[in-house]
Amino acid sequence: MSQTLERRLGLVDATMLVVGSMIGSGIFIVSAESARWVGAPGLLLLAWALAGVMTITGALCCAELAAAMPRAGGQYVFLREAYGPAVGFLFGWAFLFVIQTGTIAAVAVAFANFSGVVAPSISSSRYIIEPVRVGNYALSLSTLQATAIATILLLTFVNTRGLRLGKFIQNTFTVAKTAALIGLVIFCLVMGRNAGSAASTSSWWNPSANGAPPTLAMAGSVVLFMLLGRAMVGPLFAQSAWNNVTFMGAEIRDAPRNLPRALLIGCTLVVTLYLLANLGYILTLSLDEIQRAPQGRVATAAMHKVLGTPGTVLMAAAIMISTFGCLNGLIQAGARIAYAMAQDGLFFARVGHVNRFRVPGVALAAQGTWAALLTLPRTATLDATTGQVAYGNVYTQLLEYLIPADLILYALMVAAVIVMRKKAPAMERPYRTWGYPLVPAIYIALALLLVVDLLWLAPATSGVGYLIVLVGFPVYLLWRRARVRAVAPAAVSS
């Protein structure tokens, strides 16, 4: 096709994409698990602060690459140029089949889950198609799953109609959910403070003084440091997706100038709000209430403590707005990876086409279809005591596996700043990483410590994640061989 992507997004649009893709459901729920790992409010804040340091230093490095190579695909292009097409393919493989599509499925189910607070008929236990078990897994279609699928398909369709409507939804919902998050912070900091809060009743830095489990209470400084690393997984996931704006580099006006600005403004704003929100939780709830919040909904518990039942409903509405806007950003940006890979001949050719609305319609449809399908499989766990089966979600399991591998992919992108400075010293760089080489060194060091930490604490989970990524390598070799065979006859005939 002769149609090409158009640069229709300005600085505000790009910044909204950064903020909107980052603020989803994570900030409202992951603090419960992090607090269980570290057992002290000060350490909880430290986990979020260290994750914030990684986000800001990563964004500072990514900004240099984005300004120098403002192309469709973003991080895929950076890895391809720095390390070769095989590494680029491994990123695209993991991203397309698990990371982005799994995140889309997870956020869509979170949206449907909180919709159930407003509409009780939306429930994971109200089935349109009853679960069909196969060993430890099952397939089902509940009203909650159907709502998630409908939301994915709706936003996918909207984004195939062009950038104008997609960016309107993104900007509107990002403003709304940022305002909601600011409201949560204000309510907790101003109205939530009480004598029974974690800030008043718990030791800020000593888990053993807070009635921690024996394994944590006896932990030495090294073990506690490792548990702090494990507690950072949730905050890192909540702060992820800031790189999504780079995927749309070919559609941002004055990209060499606007991409770095959008990354730095957006990431700084979100990291600041996340730290303030967690401070608000600590000032409003006891440590036990944070750790044992029903289904991890710490923000809902905090708002309920401040405003009662209206606070619960308001928080459910805020999270619905947040997840809907986040979902739109993930869908809008994610399809550009498949589009860029297809342009390089590493994915089906039709995926690299642009429709009459100047967006990669086939890539969007393929991504939306796979993400919708990921909501259907479920894990099936038999409770030996009750004899009942508890159903989970396969994509949640996949994301758990991929988080350690995703961390390495981020680290490779940051290291690409160093690689490209040596590999292409004459490349035009409208923005150069502030604090180079200290800033990339900080990110890489923290990332490597976390990788070692997760390999030690969760070797099976991390190992499966790395295996899923590495499976992409033989797929790459097969794809490349098939492409060579397809091209050879055409070359002979010509």
C-alpha cells in the first residue's frame, strides 16, 4: 500500500500516552503484596522509590535513543540497531505474544472486575460457558470475561479508525484518571491521617518490630535487601509501559524534541504521584490493613476508611476510568511493534500495511484478537480441603514469568545507549542522556541486582520467563530461512 503513518501527535498527546499507559490498576493494588514482602512502611516506600529511580533513569536513556531514531516500533528498533535483528525479534516475540497482549488482557479483566462493583451481573462466577477443565487448566466464558473481551475489541476498533478518535479517548481518560489519582492522594494525606495508621503504630524500618513472620523477623541485612528487591516487582510493573510512546515515534510531530520531553515529564509526574499515593496509604491504613486489603485493593480500603461506602464506589469508578484509559494506550501503541517487524520482513506482510485512516489496522486487529483470546484460558487449582476448584488466569501466570525477562529487555535498551555511542558515534543525537555514563550505569546495576535476586528467590518463575523469550530464537531462524526460500525463486525469475 502507498499509505504511510502520519505525524499527528504533539507534545501533549505524547505525554498523555506516557502517563495514560503507566497509570492502570497497579498503583491501586500492588502495594499490598509489596508490604507483605518487606513488613515495614518505610521499606514499602523505599521499594517504590527505587522503582521510581529505575523508571526515571531508564526514561533518561530511552529519550536519547527515541530522539535519534523516532521510528515506528521504538524499543524494537533500538534493540535491532544496537544488537542485530535476532535480539530485536526476541523482544518483538515476547512483546507480541505475552508482554503487551498479556498486559492488555490483564487490564481489561481489571476494568471488568471493577465494573462488577457498579453492575453485579458482571462476575467471574456467572458463566455464559461453564469451565471446561483439561488438567490444571480450563476454558470458560463468564460475564466478566465477556466484558473484558468486548472492551478490548471496542477499543481496537476505535483505534483502527485513525489517530484522532484514539488520541481523544487517550487524552480525556488520562486527564480524568490523573485527577482521580491526585484526589486519592489529597483525601489520604489531608483527611486520612489517624492514630491507628501504619505511620503512627508501626516501626518504619524494622519488620521484626511489626510482628513480621519469623523468616522475615530473623532476616539479616542481606536477606532483607533481597526481599526489598522482590517487593519492587509490583511497583516496577505498575510503572512499566512508559516506553510505549516510543513505539509511535513515526507519528509524533517534531519527535526528536517532543519524545524526550514527553518521557521525562510523564515519568516524573507518575513516579511522584505513586510515591505520594503510597505515603497516603501509610498515613490512612494500618500496616495490617495494607497487607491484608481484600483482593489487594489498598486504594479502595483507604478511600473506604476516609469516606465510607461512597469512597468504595468512587474508587471503583476511578479505577474503571484508569484501566479503560490505560487499555486504550496499550492497544494504540502496542500494534506498532508488529507493524515495524512486518516492515522488516520478520512478521506477516499484511501486518505491515497501513489502512485508509493511516494506522496499522491489520496489526491492531491481530493484537486485539490475541489479547481477547488470552482472557479465555484459566488455571484450575483443586483445594484438597474443600474439594472445590479455584480458577485463575493464564495471562497472569505468563506475566509473572515474563517480568524478570522484561527487566532484561529494558536493561538491554538502556545499555543500547552505550552501544550506539560506540557503534554509531556520528549519529545525530538531538538529546543526549543527562548524567551519562552514570545514569545508564545506575539503571543497569539495579536491573542486574534484581535479576540475580529473582533468580535466587523465584528460580522457577524466572527460568520459565527466560525460556519463553529464548524460544523466540529458533522461531527467528525458521522465519528467516522461510523468507530466504521465498525470496530466492523471485530473484531467479527476475
